Amino acid sequence: MEFEEEPCRMRDEDPEKQTDSMEDKQHQFQKTHNFTNEDGNIVSQTEMNFTSKRARKAAGKGSLACTECGRSFNNRSNLMRHMRFHAGEKPFACTQCGKSFVLKGGLNRHLQVHTGEKPFTCTQCGKGFTSKSNLRDHLRAHAGVRSFSCDQCEKTYVFETNLKEHLKIHTGVKPYTCSFCGKRFSVVKSLQYHQSIHTGVRPYLCFDCGKTFSSPGNLKTHQRIHTGEKPYKCSHCGKSFSHSPTLRDHERIHTGEKPYQCSSCGQSFARSSNLLIHKKKRCLSEQKIL
């Protein structure tokens, strides 16, 4: 904490007299305004005042506490906004797609998806984004930093939170159920995107061709057709791709990896699509023989 110095109030006085006067006052103050605390230590009046003031300030700050989690707030309006998270209340709804939000700021950011407004621009490729956080994520893609890898498959992620969400797929636990068809999902976003098949809601619009999508990720992937962006680069030959799965399939040409195996004949393939073609041809040939 910084303290501002008070301007000197002594004017037109002899400096030596000022010094003597200040020393006398300080001696008198120390003599008459010292106290002994509970530990038996001597504490000055100044220290007592400062401690008392700090205690009062601490008591006043954050005096409104959330009864659910104990978090403190400076005023009642902030506390009431916070309580919406616990209550599940989302009073701010999008008039275009029906998605609702706890805070008005969340709704305002969401509306940029529909309006196409992208005020945050990448200095490396010129691509625009609706928020600073999305721009930061994009810049990491330029840097090629995908530090978090799944130990059960070959997927990699920029953020640990994305990896944790992905790992739910491998556990086999699917707590989210579609109310239309009963299909279950391990990730809530997958359920939301799936339900758009039943509802027909595709709120994410491509402003270049007018095509709509059920998720922002699908829209983002589609837009690379128009922009020509190929952010995924092969570390072996330098060839670039629009989609990370395409890059992974391509890199197997260099590594010789063939993870997709036919359960009937044991033949392996670098791509799942090649395995499906193989199975169809084999099944057809076996049916003809029979």
C-alpha cells in the first residue's frame, strides 16, 4: 500500500526550531501514547490506530457471503448475480437460437456469432474472432503447441481442459441422454449438437455461402474452404492440411503406421475409410461365393 505525503504545514519558521519542536512532540507522543498488547509487547498509538483501521476495512470488505459456497462480495447486486450460477437461472436468452445465459455480457458475446462481428484480428493471418480468448487459442495453433496428449489414442490438445473432456469418451460413461431418441453421450456438448438433428436448429451461419451448422466447430472447419487456411502442417514433408484428422492420416504415409485392422482377415490399413471399403468388398465377394 502506498501513502501520500502530507504537505508541510510549517511556514516561515527557523528550520532548527522546527526540528527541535518535532523531536519534542515525537518524544512526548511516545511517552504518553504507548500501550502493552496481549503478548506483553509495547505498541504505539499509531500502530494501534493502523491495526484497528485495517480490521474495520477487512470486516467491511466482502461482508456479503454466498450461503452455497462461502464466496464474499462487496455489494448485494454482485452477490445476486453470483447466486444465479447456483440456482441455474439464465435470464438472458438469445432471440435467434434460444440459448440462454446467466449474465448479459455472455449473451452479448454470443450474439456476435449471429451478427458475424469479429473485432479481434490475428496479426499473422488476418482472421477475425469474437473474443480475446478465442484469438489467444488461435495464436497457439500458429505456434503449433499442443502439449496435452491422450494416452489412449493419438489426439492432442492445446488445453488440458479439452483433454480432460476428451478422456470421458474412453471411460465409456455416458451420463447425458437425448430426450428425443434415448441416445447417450459422454460429453454434454455432443448431446447438444446431436439434438439439433431432431430440432433442426442450426444457428451457426457461414456468411460466405449461407450454409448453416449446428456447432461453432463445424462452422469453423467449413470456413477454411473459403479462406484456404491450412493450419495443420506435416512435420515430415511440410505439406499443409485444413483438418487435423487429414494430417494424421497423411503422416502415416511417412511412419508406416496402420492402426485399422480387419477383424476377418487381419489386414491393416492406415485410414479407417480404407478399412470400411475393404470390409464392403470382402463382404460382397464372400456373399457372391455363398
